[in-house]
Amino acid sequence: MSAVKFELGQDGIAVVTLDMPGRSMNVLNEELMGPYAEALTRIETDAAVKGVVLTSGKPEFLAGADLDTVYKITEAQQAFDLAEAFKSLLRRMEKCEKPIVCALNGTALGGGLELALACNYRVALNNPKAKFGLPEVKLGLLPGGGGTQRLPRIIGIQGALEMMTQGSELRVDQAVKKGIVNETADSIEDMIAKARAWAVANPKALQPWDVKGFKFPGGDSKHPAIAQIWAIAPSMANAKAFGNYPAIKHIASCVFEGGITDIDTGLKVESRYFAACVLSQESKNMMNTLWYQLNSIKKGQSRPSAPAKSTVKKVGILGAGMMGAGIAYVSAKVGIEVVLIDATQEGADKGKAYSTNLLDKAIAKKRSTPEKKEALLGLITATTDYSKLEGADLVIEAVFEDRAVKADVTAKAEAVIPATAVYASNTSTLPITGLAEASKRPNQFIGLHFFSPVDKMPLVEIIMGEKTDDETLAKGFDYVQQIGKTPIVVNDSRGFFTSRVFGTFLMEAAAMVGEGVHPRSIEMAGLEAGMPMPPLALYDEVSLSLSLLIMKQTKKDMEAAGQTFPDHPGYKTLITVAEKHGRIGKKDGKGFYDYTPAGKTLWKGLSEEFPLAKEQPSSQEIQDRLMYIQANEAARCLQEKVLRSVADGNIGSIFGLGFAPFTGGMLQFINAKGLPQFVKRCEELAAKYGERFKPASMLVELAAQGKKLEDNLA
């Protein structure tokens, strides 16, 4: 059975349908491109074919390139040849002197959109789920099928640069506004009819760039208005990426060079830069983690296979603060009935108002409607009455980080909810096993650690207590996917994985302040290393008072268990700033920074309290301390079986903590450095700054064996 269907109509218009057998989605590989090349030969040679409508037999048009092929490339020539082979097909389409219209029934990303751009006209179905874009940069790549050349020639250089360097994905109406989609239709039949009509009406269609005298919309690379872009583009890119994402620079180079040459020269230029991207370590890191490992997680790598898939119909949320309110919103958004409980009605109503505010913003941006707002809010019951939890499939506790408070609401909820219901805590640090002691059914007690703000952050960390059973894990996993989040699964420990590792980043920055390292140097090094926020500013966001509270609680718990609380040089800094000077963070208007209406500035008192050292470390030294301490702690989590897989560690660190995506996550960071080199550098840092940098014994052993950190995934 062929992946391409060819149906020639009496009007001479052939409907060519991409429909790969045995797949839910079309992908660009030899299985599809071979038959498509044959169909193209018929289009070129058969005089009965007057024009073409290109469409898909799948719900989506075309997902893009088969990354398995790209990931395995080891030589530049291989990458160059792969790009050129696809582009030669697209140029044949453009030069066949017959109109080819793309009927986009669904999503076209990457190579899928590049194929559509090579058509003379594009009609899209008004499909609210459809997305159009060239998101290759998110995997460290650039569009290698002509996207860097055709898109600027269709929508202009500036718009194309923004789309490709940001990896933007557009809805149908946005694609129309940009000029990527020419026309829309409300049904499949109407879409095909409109596409066919255009082909009939334009028998001699040529691409604009193949017509003599073609000019770029808005000007080519030499145009004065566009020349300004090239003057500021490198600095703007570096301001955000700090040179960590070579694909951004390569995309800009492709567009610039393509903007002063003809289309065919530009296409060859693109293939060369594509090869450079494919061979980069950054791309290998990102493809490995953000494609292979992420897909493995999405397919249920960490979910027990036995329990049947479940769906939550009613969820109870205890605590209507920022976290509880956010969980209520994302649950109601997918049609789940929500009971939002707080100690006071005022608090509960305020929690519900969080959803109102988000929906009002969405309506203002035309991303929602008053009807959808009313429907969503109708699903949320804000109350103080625990009896309203009756019939809930799941209860999520999101109250203050205090064991007594959490135990109290657990007892109140369990008195009402069904025997089959799962009870979850949104705690970020307190061990689940200990919290489950307040439950009458610890086997149905689990941690669901959301990240703030809940509506934006894609990750949920699922924590298994000692008595949590597989059925409970499966139900928790299914709920996380039901609300559109990515789940990682970890075993119970203090701080679990994300909070534990995150703490090392913040504390190392605090330690450096105490040593007299210039605070501005610390902040810049954090950004240059690829972190989304500098550590001291992030400390203020989290709040120094909360960190102190957790620290004191941890010390108390460890001493009660007969354990020694590990000293850290960052504690002294934290206590000095927060307790001595009462600077507890952004919410209070003062922490490591001073916050005023004019903006924020580093607190001048830091240099008085912690005099600057005569010898300042290099930026690389600071970066190493901030990054190696996190990666090494992640390895310890894997060694202690807190982390259950390498994939969970990498995805959790990027999606939950923003750990430099170009590295592929904390554990891939170690792999990319090479385990022997990573171990050696950790030993150097330990000798200089203390035992906390001592490499995890697992890494020492694997380095000696010539192995790396990986999961044995089927």
C-alpha cells in the first residue's frame, strides 16, 4: 500500500494525498518521499495533469522530518546531501509549470510547512488545533528544506526571522494574517474545492521568486529598513542566548545571505548551515532529551503498565492560594469539575478569581470567548465546605508547608471522599511518606508537585511515598497528562529531585556572595551559563524567608532522626541578609535586590556586609560552580534512586527548573562533558571549595568503565 494516493479528476486536477500506512501521522522519510517523487514525475510528464491539490489523509498535514535519520548523522556531507535531496523535490514542484495548491487540513510543522511553502497557494481548514511553524530551533536545528529562504520571500525578512529564531507556532488565523495561508475553508470538501478552483484558474502558476524582477516584501538584506535589523540582530540574539544556541546565529546567516542572492544559491547556503547545526553538540543534546526522552515519558515510560487508563471527573483542591488557584484553573480548563476549598470564603473566592483574571486576559487577546469563560468558571465551586468533596476522584492538598496544617486538612477530606479516591500533596519539600502518616490509606497517598505559575509551567513532579501503590501512581500519571502537563516520577526523599537540586544552585550563589565574589558577576555568569534567571534575583523571587523556613525545618527533622545537618557556607549569607537586615525577598521590596517602581538594583549593602575579594574568579569559574553543583546533585539523586530514570532527570531539570536547555538537562550535561572530565572538574572544585562538590560515586565508577548515564529504553 503506497504512502501517496493519486486521483486525477476530469478537470485535469490531481488530488495527491499523503497517507502513510500504519502511522497516525505523516513524517518526512524515504517511505513517504519515495512515492511522492514518483507522483511528482507523473505530474511533470503526464499532459493530462493540469494542476495538483496536495493534501493529507491524516488528521494532521505533515509533522516534519524523521529525526531518527537526522540524529544518526555523523558527517557534514550526510547532512548536506539529506537537505539537498528534499530541496531538489521541492524545486521540481516549483518548476513543473503546473499549479500546485496545498490543502492544509491540520498541523504543518518543520518540513511539513516547508513542503507547503513550495506550493503556489495554500488553503487551510479552519481547524482550531492546527499549528503552522518552523520550530527546528527548539531542537538546535534550522529549517533545512528551504524554510530560511522561502519564508522571508513570502512574509518578509523581519517576520521570518522572528518566527524561525523563536520557533513560533501559529494558529490558522495568525498564519493568514502573516501571509503564510492564503485562504481558509470550513470543511474538508470546501477546502479541496477551493484548492481545485484556484488550480483551474491559475494554469501557469509560478513562484514569485522565479519571476524576473522579484522583490522581497519589505526589502532584501541590503534595503535600508532591513539593514538596521542586521545591525542589532546579533546583539539581540546574544542578549537572550549568550551564544549558547548556534542555530539562532546560523538561521540569521541563512536569511541574510539568502537576502542578497537568488533562491537556488540561498538554498545551497542553507544546506551548509544545516549541516553545521546537525553536527553541533547542542543539537545532539536537545534532540536526545527534548525529542527522544520527552517522547518516551509522554508514552508512559514511568507509568505502571497494569492499571487501566483513568480519567478524573471531579477534583478537590485544598488551599486556594496561588498554587491551588492555578491547579483549579488547569483542571477546569480540560473540563474537570473542581471544588476549591479554603479556610475562609473570601480566600476561596479570591482563588477562583485567579481563573477569572486569566480568562479575561485570554479574551482580550482573542484566545478565548465570554462563553468559554462562563463555562470554565461554572466548573469551579469556591467554598469552605468539605462535604462538597463527595464523589471526588482526586484531592490535591496545596496548603501552607506545615505538617500540622496538612494533617488537619487530610483528615477532613478523607472523612468525605470515596474509598477509591487518590489523595495528593503539592508539597515542594516535605517527604510524602511522613505526610502520609496522617492518612488512613497511605497506599493511595502521593505527591503531585506543581511549579509556579501552574498555568504556564509544563512539569509536574510525581512523588512516590514508601506505601504508594502502582494503581495510585497510574491514576496520578493519567491526571497529569489529562491536564496537558508532562509528568516525571521520583521516589520519596527530602526535597525530592527538583527542589533538592534547585537549592544547590541558590545556595552556591549565596556562598559566593559570602566569599566576596561580586554579586553582578554571579548574576551574569548564571545567565551566560544558560539559566533563565540569575540566582540572586531568583532567590528573591522564591523568598529568602521561605528558604530559611525550609532550612530550619530540615535541620529540626534531621536532628530528631539522629542525623547531622550538613553545614553550607551559603547559610551564613542567607541568615545575614534575611534575619540581620530583614531583607526577605521581592514581595517585601527588598532582598539581594532593592525593588522600586523604577525597577530593581542590587542592594548596595551587600558589598559592605560582604567586602569584595581582591582576586575575583573568572566568569567560567562561577559558571562551573553553578552548573556542576546542580548536575552532580542530580547524579546523586539517580544514585540514591530518588530519580527513577535519566529521562526524568533531564526533562525535570529543563521543564521544572529551566536548566540550560541547550545542554539537554543536568544528566546530559554530564554526558556531553564526558564522565571522566566531569569527575575531574568536580574533584578540582571540591579541593578548592569543599566536599559538596565531591563527584557522586556512581559517576566515578561509570567513568572508570567508559560508560555514560543512560536508560535502557525499549
